Amino acid sequence: MAGHDPEKFDGMFLAMCQRSEKGIEEVLDCLFSFLVRKTDYYTGGTPGLAEKMLMEHFKKYEKIAEKQKEEIKK
């Protein structure tokens, strides 16, 4: 993604995490609740598209996290 700034929303996400009393599970629950209430994320595409998009991004960053963990071990 040209011009994509991965830190663009860091301040907002950090504030959400700091305000969360139940940790990352509460933050994720709030995110998915927002998607249901304020977007067509689940219903706007073909069946299974929402999950496919979610898993593509999850797997992308899972690989990055694993690579970072390996680098720390070295």
C-alpha cells in the first residue's frame, strides 16, 4: 500500500489499550462490535469475505511477530 503509515493510529490504539480493563480481548470485542454497528464489514461482501480479510491480515502480522521473536533469540 503506497504511502501507508503503519504508525498512523498508534496513539489512538495505545489509548484504547490503556483504558481497557480486560486487556486485548476487550479491545478486540470493541473493534468487532464497531464493525457490526457502524459498517457493512460482515454483510457488504461475498459470503466468507470478512473472515478471509481478517485471516489474511492476522497471518501477515503473525509471521512478522514470529520473525521478530526469532531475531530477539539470536
